[in-house]
Amino acid sequence: MDTTAGDRGLRMNPDRIVRIYVSVLTSALPAGGTAEAAVGYLRRVLRERGHGTIPDLPPDIENVSGRIRPPKEFPRELVERRTVLALHLPLAVAERTISILSQQPGIRAGLDLPIATNAWWCPGQGPPHFGDRVGAERLIRAETLRACACEEPVNLVIIDQGLPADIPYDGPRRGWTVTDAGGQVREPFQGTGGHAAMVARNARAFTDKDNVILWDCPLLPERIDSLPVYLSYAEVVFGQIVASIRQYRKDHPGEGSFVLVNAWGVWDTSQDALPGSPANYARNPAHPLSRLVARLDRRQVDQVYAAGNCGQFCPPTRCGPRDRGPGRSILGVNSHPRVLTVGAVRADGLWVGYSAEGPGTLSDRKPDLCAPSLFRDRLGPGLGGDNSGTSAACGVAAGVIAAARACRPWNRLSPARLRRRLRQGARFQGEDPAARSRFGAGILDAEAVAGLCPPLPEDEPALPAA
């Protein structure tokens, strides 16, 4: 169960999204007891009895009347006809809503609590997805981003297996040609898998397409067979990215904000050099790839990394036996102190049991925060697959950062200050070691960057690119 520490012991987090059921006696409704009539009736009751203390009901109300059936042995004439609705609300709002509605004759309302009180969810525990994009965006209060009308250009860089040519994006496209150590050449926007498109779909969710320049870096092979070989050409590609950004800013001085989205990581360190060796990747802040990440940060480039999927409760089989659980699963540059490391929760805020757990190998305070994953989405050609893993969460967090950059460009707010703003604004999930290792600072809250929407103060100094 999602809990927070308080003066009166443990209680459920009041910001957690929960489901409530409301049933209305059909005879009390006009228009034959339709779901629309029931929603209108509930809104009127809340206005009259709540005296303006309850927000309006959410738009995604589900009619579940057809799923509620009495036992067959019940005489039909004794069964009350009721319209049953399911709503998703923050716990604090849900409790007040239930209290007010339950006072009205003919209405019954209650909280849907799971029978199991686990503080995590794993595949196989019910449906593979929970909620939809509306619910996921409600969890992070993304409506604040929708209200922004900022138009600073943002370069969104997807470092993955390659974006597909048919991705539904008609804005400017740029990218890098990657040649791996085996001689295989991967061109930008020629990807065939759905992972990169899924990440890009989430990263583009909160910015206007006219403000985004989409970059594709098809760095990742289908699988990493040799870690040293992969790292060798990854260093080359990251060096090219550093040089390209520097040149691009010279050629396009008004389009300099870059957000690098890295929904990948090393899951098995059995081929890594031993700790203490200069060639060690996972625990060596002086590794060439780690140094390039630090260099990108000095050049005021935002970098977002997935925490990884090797959490202790349900890690995939490809996670190394020594690379699972707290302190052993956020590895290498994914745990770098100069990047935003993102874990995964469901759209109701429940932590996902395979989300990698801190502390990281390069920084103790990892992950930085968690963002929603495992929510249903509208799919189509070029849009990628289902939202899953910390990859989807990484894309969501990158989308919030991209929206922030559309308001406050790279030379007006450093990546370090933006990361700090997001950590401080995250919805706290508890100070106990387990909560810290799973959630970091808490669940992403887009309102943390809402204050960036107004115009820039004239006296705010520009930042140099180191």
C-alpha cells in the first residue's frame, strides 16, 4: 500500500490516484437512467452539497453497470436497478466525494481497495496495463503544461534503436549515421522496432510540433552481445553528439536547447572489467562514457535516463544475477549525478516491482524520481508499441523537460537547476530507505516547472556553454 509518514503514523498518500465506485438508483434519474444522466445528477449533488469544495468530476468516467450482476437465484423483482460508475480521483478528493455523495438518498459510493496490500506491482498481477494516457497525465498534473504557450525551439534527441521512417511527425528531422564495431550501418529514421517510437511518443507529448526539432541516434543494436565492444562505439557516437551540438549552436544560435532521451542501459555486468580497473564501466566515474556525459552537462544539455528494469521483485531473466535489486541495478551512466534518472510507477502511483532501485553505482541519490508507465495509449503506424518499463517513464519525464525548455531555454536555466527543481517539486513518497531507493525524491509533478511559463525576467543572466 502506498503510504507516507506523518504525525499519526502511516497513512495512504493523499495524492495517490484511486478508483471509486458510485451507484445511483436508476429510478431517481431522468432519461431512462443513462450514464450521462447519472454523471449530470452526481455533478448537481456535489455542487449543492459540497458548496464548491469538490473539483469537477474527471472526464474519463466509466460506466460499469453491465459488469454488476446479482446472483441468478435472486428474484428479478427484488433487485434494485442501478447505474454504476467508476471514477479515478486523488485519494483526498475521493474521500470527500464519497462522504458527500453518500448523504444523498439513492446514491452509494465507496473506495475500491485492492485485496493485496503490496507496495509494488509485477507482471501477472492483473491486466498488463493500468489506466490510460489521461490517467497518467493526471497523476503528474500535466494540465499545467497544456496551459503554457511557450514557443522556444527544442531539439529532442532519441538515443535508441532508431525511429521509424513513418513516425507521424512532419517537422524538421536530423540525426546521426551509426556504424557499430561489426560494420553494421544504421541510418537515422530507418528503425524497424517500436521501442524508440514509444519513447518519442511520450517525449513529444507536451510540446507543439512546430517547436520541436526531432533527432534520431540509432545507437542500440538488437541486443548487446559484447559489452566492451558496445561501449567502444558508444563512446565514439557520444563524442559525435557533443561535437554536433556545439556546431549546431554556432549555426543556429536561437535553437540551442537539447534534451537527450536515453531509455536504455546495461542490464548485465558479467562482461564488465573489475571495479578499480580504468576499463570498468558500471562503477567508474572516470570511464570515457561517463566523462562524455559530464561534458554534455557542462555544455548545458539536458539528459534523461531510464533507471532500468532490474528491480528486486520481478526482474527480467536477462538481468545479470549480480545486477538486481537495491544498490545493484542502476548502473553506469544511468546513475550519473549529472543526469535525471527515472523509475516507473503505474498511472495510479503504485511502484512497479521491476523498476531499478537505488542507490546508483555512481550516485547514491538515484533514481531522481519516478514517472508513469504501463498505461494504455492510442497506437497506430509509426507510433511504436505499448507503454512499458522505465523506458516509457523516461519518455514522459523527458516530455516535461522539453516543455520546460520551450519556456526557458538552455542559456537561461542550467540542467542542474532544472533537475533540482523537478526533484524538489516531486510528490514525496516517504523517507524510509525502501521508499527512497524506489521513488527517489517522489513522483514527477509537472507543476514543478509551471512557474517557467511566464516571460523571462530581463535581469536573469545567460549561461555559457562550457
